[in-house]
Amino acid sequence: MALSKKVTLTIDGYTVKLSSGLKFYQNDQIHLIFEIVENTIIIKDGVASRAVLPINPLKAKLYFETPDGVDSVESAEVIDNQVVFHLKSTHTQYVGISKMQLQLTDEECCRLTLPEFEFEIKKSIYDEK
């Protein structure tokens, strides 16, 4: 059994709302599970109603930006509408506010880039040296 954190990402236009904030300590390692849903409007029989729909990609990439602006990219596993990623200590080594962004690809090779969201890394009182 691995440590994991499940977060729902709700897409609404050019913004992403996280069901809970992402906060880690320096050099943390954890499995992140992103459940992705989208706020949309459905029109049925001339009546408009709001709905929250799951997004089911075939592939996913995660883009990271450190507090210093250094970028990196990693692939992630996709299970239904969940993107599963193992956050390694290389992603949590820089103290401060970092950014993450998901890019999804479907079976027809259409790509969707989600709005970026922030996560915070704090220095631990425990020194690993």
C-alpha cells in the first residue's frame, strides 16, 4: 500500500478548482490521484442545465514549474477519469510555490491542456543529511 492523495480538479473555463490544496514538505514522495471533471451546460429539449461531467483521457502528461521557473515534464497513468502520478522527491526538492499543469490526450490524438494550478512545498524540520 502506498501513500496517496486524491484531488478532484474541476475545470471551469480557464480556471481549475482543487477539492483540497496541494501542500507538501521538501523531499516528500506520494501518489497523486487527480479526478478530472468539467463544469458544463447541457441543453435538452430547449432547457439549459448545469452539469459536472467526467473527462476520460487516454494519456496524460504533467508539466512542472519550480519556484525558480525551471520546467520539467512527466508522463502519468490514466485510469478512467483519474490521472495517477507518483510525485518523487525530485519534484518536491524546491521550497516555495511551484506550478503544475496537465495535458490530456484522447484516442483520436486530440489534446487538451488544463489551466495551471499551484502547490506549496515547505522546509521540513527534519534534516535528511
